Amino acid sequence: MSRPLMIAVIGESDPSPRTLALAEAVGAEIAAAGAVLTCGGLGGVMEAACRGARSKGGVSIGILPGARHTDANPHVTYAIPTGLGHARNLIVARSANAVIAIGGKFGTLSEIAFAKVEGIPVIGLSTWRLERDGQKDDPLLRARDAKEAVAMALAAARGRLS
């Protein structure tokens, strides 16, 4: 049985209009590619990405920090209430074959870190720049726009499966 690829979209809950537009375009591209979008299920980047996926007939899964299905944004197809608070960030990252980080604050940074620890590719779109002394390469793959971000995520996800 072949399962669709799962692409997580992570980002802040109070983004700029530009970041919202990027997230919505990413969600639409994920759905158009036949992949499933996973996210934290709340507002901001998460809601915009789910709205984009829904506009193309796609499926989105919201992995919620709280214990109520009704906390999910209105565009989530399937809501999974965890009751885990920020600890649900590990589940968001781990649920995906690849992650697209759009904008973001410290919650997004934690999801990036969890994905990298788990060996899950992360594509950055106007998000954190990570560096430290002695590190030569950026640990994130960088995309210029939504179409490129999704293409990179799908390629990276397929590469992990082969």
C-alpha cells in the first residue's frame, strides 16, 4: 500500500501578511502535489497553510497542544488533540517526511531542532538562520518561494524513503 508523503508546515501564530501569503501558497502546493499537510493546527502560519491546502482539495492534520478538537483552525481536516502543550512540537516534526519552516519564533525553532535531531529534512522559507562556531554549512535547505520549498520538501522526503 502506497501512502502519501506527509509534509509539516511550521511557523509563528502572529505572522506578517507576507508570511501568511507564503504559508497559504505552500499549503496549496502541498495539496496540488497530493501530499498531506501536517501542522500544529492553530492560527497564523498553520491556519494559512491549511487554508491553502483546502483550496486545492487537500488534506491537513492539526496536531493540537490542547485537549479539545474544537481548538483547531477551521481549515484543519483532521484534528488530533494531544494535551501536551509545547511538547506536541516533537510530534509535529516527527509526523512528517519533510518539514517546511516559514517565518517563526521559538516554537518554530524547537520544531526545527526536533526535525534535525530525528534526521528529517527541513526547508527554510524566510525563517531562522542557524550557525555556530566551526559549522561550515547551514543545516537547513533554503527555498526562495512556495513552489521551490514544496518541490525541495517532496524531493527530500522521497530521498529518505528510497
